Amino acid sequence: MINPAKLPEVEILAEQFIPDNVLFYINKGTMHCYDGNNTYTFKAGEYAIARKNRLARYTIENNEDGFQPFIFCFDEPFLKNFQEKHKIISPSFKSVSTFIKVKKTERIPNFINSLQSYSDHSGKIDTAFEDVKYEELLIILLQNEPELAGIFFDFRIPEKINLEKFMNHHFSFNVSINRFAFLTGRSLSAFKREFKTIFNETPNRWLVQKRLQEAYFLIDKSNKKPSDIYLDLGFESLSHFSFAFKRQYGVPPTQIIKS
């Protein structure tokens, strides 16, 4: 589990695959989240659940006091033990959103404030109290919104979904082909076969071409700077992006920018 932590002041948090359900509490600053379909904004004093087996990208805004979230990761072994201990039946959860805002309750900010007595200077909970405090937090969440059990105690792996739709919405996320296969409910071999049938191209080549097409559009039509878009389009470095762009279009991306 990830302990509640105070993160350094940054402007962009790397995109990521969310392997476990996470509760985050924004103590200072503002965080914008994007999951390939929707954008969500969370401000100081707000808290939400980021659902497991999803892709997300984060951008933050510092206020005068910086940016400070508290992050709680509920891994599957902990949740299974909790469910067995408390005899919880998991109902279905209707919303398909990646980020679920938790209904306001004074108990959650009070819980956050109480952590100071159990945490070290870095914000990590003392190991002796870790499971106890996580259990306390989960009880608060479930008493506040019993339907959240449908998120926390859903241990299924992703089901097979529309591959073409998913890839067209999530091509800009810089994750492995294995991860794309898992998220669309397929084995790697089945994913590659179906991908070739749909797009008439290998996944790796299609991803690069799709990202470069989007880059060309953003630079040419929206006058975006290459340095402002390469990370959002799944490229690991500006030099890698520029090299791939020139190889595809014959000119570096800077030559496309309108004066």
C-alpha cells in the first residue's frame, strides 16, 4: 500500500496505470485528471477515488502554499481481508467514471488531521498503525457511502471491450502493448491479431503514426509548441518526438509552426 504522503511542488505528474483503488485528498493546490475520455478537477479540501485498472494523466496547479495531496492505496490483499472480516457483500456500482468524487463528510478531513500523531516527518504512517488507520478510513468511506463497496470489493480483471474505440481514446497514453491488451480484456497474442485486423497495422507502428498525426494537427492548426505537447502525446522525450516527426514528415516540428 502507498502511505499518505506529501508530494513535492511540481507542475506535471506522469501519466500512469492505476493498479489499485486509490483515495486521494487534496490538502493544498488543484489537480486536473484526464482518463482518455473526460477531464476532472479537484481542489483543496476535495477527495475522490481513482479506480483500479484505468489510465490517467495528472496536471497540478500550485497555490501560494504549494501542492499537497494525501494518497491512500488500497491493495487487493488488504481489501479481501477486510471484506472477509466484516462480511461485506459487494453490490454493483453504476458509474463507469475513472474518478469518483466522495460525498462530503466531516469525518474524512478529521481523519486526515488525525494522521499527524501517527506519521513521521515525510507523512508516512508508522508501520505499527498502518493497517489500523487504513481500516478506519475504509470504514468511514463505507459508512458514508455504502455503495462504494461495489468499487473496493470488485476483484474482477478487465472484461473484453471494444478495442478500436478504446485505442482511439487512449492512444496518447505511454504504456506498454501488454498493458493495452490487459485493459481491453485480451491476451497479448489475441490483442495483436485483432489489432491487425482492425487497423491493418501493428500496434507499435499505429501508435507512433497516430500520435504524430495528432501532433501535426496541434502544431499546424492550433499553433502548439512541440515542447508543450510531446508528453501529452506519449513521447518520452522532446528529442525522440522531434526525430520521429522528422522521419514521418521530412521536416522537424519547429518548421511547421506558423510565424
